[in-house]
Amino acid sequence: MEPIIEIKNLTHIYSPNTPFQQVALDRVDLTIYRGEYLGIIGRTGSGKSTLIQHLNGLIRPTQGQVLFEGQDIWSSKELTHNIRFQVGLVFQYPEYQLFEETVYKDIAFGPRNMKLEEGEIDRRVRQAASFAGLSDAVLSRSPFELSGGQKRRVAIAGVIAMEPKVLVLDEPTAGLDPAGAASILANIDAYRRANGATIVIVSHSMEDVARLSDRLAVVSHGTLPYVGTPREVFSHGEELEALGLAVPTMNRVFTRLRAMGAPVDPAVYTVEQAKASFLAAWRQRKEGK
């Protein structure tokens, strides 16, 4: 797979050389591949938000490098500026950042800052709205008249309209009901598939990241103790729980069953995998009789 973002020996220290000094990231290495779906998980205060803010140059490393398509994003002011259109970041509760008088103008804000022609801006606004699950009728309304879930969609559409190669989302489903959360995640995946985009998502929902992600990165005390496929990461279920992470329910159940001596795979993390594991164990037992 081809790398799109490479993080090398990244350290970030808040308030250095003061009594309030805090090491948020400590010599982190991570490669993000073109077109992949990467889930980032960790406890509050682990360094997740600091990590993703480095991906598009919102904050500068104390030490180390962030490379986008092989170039250090801090090598020039022009490149740092352009990276923010290539790597789109949707903050947690982004609806609080809406400010224009209509939904259309809010979504158009990013493309307009890219100095695109009006026809191209219009195309992007309408396409981004469609990807975010917004109808054309909503575009003329004030964003402040919308529900919380619709505001979330407007904010996501505003980033999608810049057509970033990498879409980074910090808890995009926080505070939404299960149906609303599932709908937004489906919209994000539709954008990924249609554009070949890379998705980086921070989520508190282990079930969601386990189901959707190609790989997971676990952040703990400013380091990445585990990076790999969901199966590889959740094979360390007991260690993840020791780090204070609420692993998927199925993973907890199967880790416990394995500890009790049951011949099951402890890396199970979905209902479908649980069913397959039970059937395999049943067949193995039946054949052994």
C-alpha cells in the first residue's frame, strides 16, 4: 500500500520549560495509507486530539516530522496552507462552528477560500451535501434552524466540499442516536468509496471502529502501543482493558471464555465473528467425538 501521511518520531510538548509542561505525544511513528480507513482509539487525555491536529498542520511538532505524500508539511508556509485543503479535519461537535446565514454558504466557505470558480463551487456544494445526506431544500435554510444531527451533516459537508484526499473526523457521531450515528458513518464511507479518500476517525465506539476500520491505532499516554488490523489489536483484549479502554462486548466475552479454557478465538469483536467461532468450536468438538 502507498503511504499518504507518514509521522516520524513525533513529539509534542505543551507549555515547555514551565511548571505546566506536559508531554502529549512522545516519539510517535505512524504511517497512514492511501485509501484506508484508520480508526484511532484511546482514553480521554491520551493524546488522540493532539495527534490528529498534526495531520493538517494545525499545531506544529515540538520534534519530528509529518510528511504528506513524501513532503514535510512544515517545509514551507505555502505547503502548510495547502495541506489544510488536502487533509480536512472535522472537529468534535463541529456544529458549533457554523456561522453563515444559509447552509449553502456554510458549505461553500472552504471551496470559496480555495478561490474556485462559482460553477465549481456550486458543484462541490451540492455534491458534498448529497454525500452528507442533505437535500437541496435544506441548502437555502439557516443552519441554526436545523436539528443537531443535520448541523453535524452541514459541518461534515463543509469539509467534504474541499474534496480532501484525507478526511479526519474527531468523534463524528458523539451525542447522536444509534440511527443517526449509523447514517452519518454510512455517508462518510460513501464519500470514501466514491473518491478513493483516506478516512481517519477518532471514536469512543469500539464497535463502530472495529466494524469499519482497516486498521486501528491505540493511543495511550502519548504513545501508540498497538497498531494493526482490528483482529490484531483486539487479540490484546486484556491489555486494552488494562489501559482503560472499553473493548467491544464480543471481545470481552470471548477473552473471558478463552481464559476459562474454552477453545475459542479471543480476537472476536463482532456478532458475525462470534457466530462463526462458536460454529467452528462446535464442529471441532463434534469431529473429536
